[in-house]
Amino acid sequence: MISLVGLAVLLVMVFGGFALAGGNLLVIAKALPLEMLIIGGAAAGATLVATDIRGIKQMGAGLGLVIKGPKYKKPDYSAAIFLTARLMKLFRTDGAVAVEPHIEDPKTSSLFADYPQFLKDPFFLHLLCDSMRLLVVSTGTLSPQAVDDVIETALETHHAAALKPVDRLTTMSDALPALGIVAAVLGVIKTMGSIDQPPAILGGMIGSALVGTFLGVLLSYGIVGPMAARLRNVIDADAEIYLIIRRVIVASLKGQPQPLVIEAARTAIDPANQPSFAEVFDGLRTAR
């Protein structure tokens, strides 16, 4: 929601400042639809050339994240620690047989039912359940470092894929000023075809042509570029919760006591969402 507020502030300040300086908003309003058609249409067409339907859908979903912000809030990070720690404790105390029903069908698991927010995140489920399956089938022969390497590769692969819409938006942002110049040049060509018109008419035509350059720069540095940066921040923020799985599993495999396991996971969380040690430890005792 804060992104929409920022967009409103941007537009009000730019066009309001122009009007206060004595600018005629009617000139921009008159030229805006056609200039937007040229620049926006060219940007859309170039994006279609550079990507595919799946990429377009990912960009649309990314724009939704820009507005919604990170999906995980502070309580969810504690919940991720609780869930992973409980699974690891069950694995250590009762063995693979006790863990298998939970990781094979999380949606019917009584343990996962306590943390329904993660049932909506396919990657969270795959990362946690597949990591636990690895422990189950290895019968205790895997080293903590080997498990850590596997989880790290999964995290890197997922994060690289999640950031693809950011790269596409950044590419679009970089292209928009040039596309604005294309629209402006077309306007100048149109003006040169009417060179016999009075200066007042030519001035209006040149002003309309320059709207293209203005619009391309505004869209690039004022809207699309900041949206790409915001999307990257949201994706990076949500990725932190997956680090909890890695930290809890690896620390547990090293035979660390539970307080140290909790601290290893807790310190992987950004301070803005980081629960206190007491909050996590007390919550874990309550969840048993």
C-alpha cells in the first residue's frame, strides 16, 4: 500500500510543481494518450520479444507483490523456527517412521496444521519436506556439510528464479528513456511536416513532441525503476524465512543443544522481524 502512496506523491509533486510554475497541463494532457500509446506499446512489444507468456505472468505477479509487500510478518518467522525444530526433534527422538507421515502429506499433518500459513507456500513445503526426506532415506549417513550444500543450492536456484521479474522490469526501465526519445523524434518529424505553420502552432507541436521524452524518463526513473527495486526488496525479505529451515536442520545435525539451534535460526532473521530469544524459546516450549 505504501507504494501506491509513493506513486500518488510522485505524480502530485511532478505535475503540481509544473502547474505552480505556470505550465499548461492541457498541453501534456492532450499529448499524453498518444505518447503513452507509442512508449507503452513499444515497451510492451519489446518485453514480449525478450520473454514469454510465463515471464509476463511472473511480471504481473511481481507487480502484485510491489503493492502487497512481503507476505511474511514477524510472527511467521517464529512459527518457521517452531515447525522446523519440532520436526527435527521428532526425527531425533522417535526416528524416521514418526516423521514420514508429516512430510509426505503436510496438508493432513497435525503438526503442519498448527502453522497453516506455510501450507500456502509451495517452496517452503518442498524445501522443508525434501530436506527431511533426505535425512530419512540417508539413515544417518549424511554429514551436516553435505546437507547444508544441498539446501544452499536449492535456495540459490529458487532465489535466482524469483528475481527474474526484477531483471525484466529493470530492462524495461532502462529502455523507457530511449523509447521516449523515439516518440519525441516522431513528434519532431510530424512538426517538420508542418513547418509552414505559424510559430504559435509550431510551438505547441514541439511541446507535444517533448512530452514523449518527459514521459519516457518519468516512467523509467519515477515508476518502473523504483518498482523493480521495491520488488527486489520484497523478494529478498521473504527469502529470509527459508534460511531458518537451513539453519535449524544443519545446527541440529551438528548435535547442537536446542538453545543454540534456536539462536542459529533466529540470528538469520532481519532485525525488523527478528523475535527475541525468550519469545522463540518460550513459544517452542508451549508448542510441544
